[in-house]
Amino acid sequence: MSTTYVQGRLPFDPPEKNGRVLADSGNEIKAGDRAFHEWYRFVLSYPPHLVREYFHRFNLSPGDTVLDPFCGTGTTLIEAKLAGFQAVGVEANPFPHFASTVKTDWSIDPSELEVTALQVANATRHILSEQGADNYIVAKENSISLRSLPPEAERALIKDSISPLPLHKTLVLLDALRPHMGQPIYRYGLLALGKALVASIGNLKFGPEVGVGKIKQDAPVVDAWIAEVKRMAQDLKSLHADYPDAMIALGDAREVDALLPTRSVDAVITSPPYPNEKDYTRTTRLETVILGFAHDIHGVQAVKKRLVRSNTRSVYKDDEDAQWVKGHPEIQQLAAEIERRRIEMNKDSGFEKQYARVTLLYFGGMARHLAAMRAVLKPGAKLAYVVGDQASYLRVMIRTGELLADLAQRLGYQVEGIDLFRTRFATATQMDLREEVVVLTWPGYKE
């Protein structure tokens, strides 16, 4: 590549041991940063202090517009609001989009939220008590008929991700909450239930991949939900100022120019997906399906089609993003090396045959995104993209940051540098992988 990159350590970098950054210490959320962020958060979200560092680096002023085009659960947007910036986001996955809209809406009266939530909780407890569904032993002894999801919705879930009795209790709670639809409490209550589902009600475990952990026959559904609502109310009570509103679009980051006004963005801080085998819709599948944001597997697939193609489970026959990197020799060579390795290792499953193609689609999709971004950026806008190296495809190393920086430069951006955020050890490949921040400037079109 022709670009020269400036590698640097960030001032908040975690301590090193034997010359290596400790695996996950740089990504931990600090105790003082939990307000609003902890309402609902991806396990692998980047931390708020990383966002604040780039606010400072970019010399932003109150009233500036900060965009996160892959906003996920809203880390950048919350920090932008707290700093007095106009927060703008784009998210393709409906439940994280919903979560971000609630997490950045601080207009509800927290006392009203608590009072109404307690009414819903008491109504739910009363119904469960009358049914004899208070706990697993009572429910089993009474042989009560448990509520369940429609078959098509159940098939969209990860198998055993929630047990029958906790699901029954969740659906009863949802029914008690629905009369408040259209009122502010409903949105907050729904998000609190989404958080409780993944944190304590369901059976999911989160590591490098989403899977099923210990099967819980029962769970304190109402108590878990009300605890999350009380967390929200406490955070809202801590506010002592007015903050700018946030605007979050549900849409495809590769079409950001159709979603936002031209020349409206001063800075971008974001973390797009990485090229690997993580199906990002699995991370949110439990709450997405149970809370009605997708009703069957077709609804899940519709979400996948709005995402940058970062894994083989989201590749479709008519995808054309690879066209965007036909003239990029390093990316073409990378895909060829992955395919060569596959043939050499006699790997011939349907997914393995897609490894080379999804690599091209991923970088093509990111090139398409960066091209669309040019219309919405003000001249001189600063950008920070948090990305990570990957070796998921037959241990062929993908230097995501370097390739993304090169794509950006080819599209007219100035590459200011690549900062090392942290190093993590991937157990699947037994490799140290870098997570980096690609720092760009958009100089603007020449008149």
C-alpha cells in the first residue's frame, strides 16, 4: 500500500504484561460511565471513554453534529448528548435502533416511570399468582398451561435460549404492559424487558460467540424487569441540565446519503462490524423475537439484508458490493489467499466456500458506505472508525484497519493515522489481534 500510517498508543490504554496489552481491560466500561449506557448494551461495545477521547482529539464544540452510522446501542450518541453535541445515528437492526432511541430520550418524568412500572409489576404478579405460575415447583405441581410464542416465532429463536416458565412469565408481563402502548412508559418498559431477557431471564451466554448456557427452569422475571426500570429512573433523576435531542434513523449505513442532510456532520465516531463469522443478529435474537421486532425467520433475514456483509450467514446470491473493490489488488489477493487455503485444507462446506466472497463483500460494502458518507460530511470533518484484525477465515490474517484506511484514501479521505486501541487474544485461532482506530479527515469536494 502507498499510505504511510502513524501508529500510536492512546493515553487511556490498559496496562501491558510482557509487552502485550491485557486482553479485555481496555474495553471495560468504567463505574462512573454506567448511567444510560447500561440500560441495554452489546457485550462487545466499545467503552464511553474511547468516544470522549476522540471528542477531545477532534476539538469539537457544543452544537457540533456527531454521527455514528453503525450506532448499535448508542454509546457514541449518549456521550454526544452529554457533551452538548447534536447526536445523529443510523442503525439497521431494529431492536438496537429502538434501544438507542430510548437510551437517548431523557424526557420522561422518572417518578412517573417508577409508579407506572410498579402498577404493571403488581398486575403481573397478581395474574401469575392466580394462575399458579409463581415458581417452577408450583407450576409443575399444578400442571398449568404455559403460554408460548407462535411456532414461526419460536423457530426464529436460538434453541433453548429461554425456558418455558420464564417465557410464560415474560409474555404475561408484556400483556400487562401493552395497555400503556402510546405512553412514554411503554418504550422504557419494553427496553427494560429486553435488557432483563438477556441479562437474567434467558439462558444465553456471551463470549466470543452467542450460545446457550445453563438452562434455568425458572427466573424472577418481574423482579428483574422492575430492577432495570429503577436503574433507568435513577439515571434520569441524576440529570440537571437540558441536552440536545438525538436523531436516529433505521436504515442501511451503505445508503447514509439518502438518510441524512448533505454537509451536516462535523465528526464521526463509530465501530462497523468486522469481517468474521459472528452473526450479529444472533446477539439480539431473543429480545428481537419475543418483543415483536421480528415475527419469524423471514423478518430476521430482512434485517440481515440491511447489514454490511461481515459473515457468511448474511450473504445472498444477488449481493453486488464486491464490485466496489474489483480494482483493489490487496483485497483481491486476500480473497484469493483465503480460497487457496480452503482448497488446500479440503474445506468444502457451504459456509467455507463463501469465505473469500464474504471478504470481498465486506470491504466492498465498507467502500460503498465511505463513498455515501462523503455527501453528508462537512469539509474538514473528522472521523474515527474502531475496527479489528480478524483471522476467522482459515487463519488468514485480515488487517482490517489498514485495508479500510486504504479504501478511504482512494475515495478522497485523508488518513491521519491508525491508533492502537487494544490487543486481544483470540482463543479460536490462538492469535493476538489488534483493535485499532482509523482516523480520517474529509477535506471536502474541490469546487
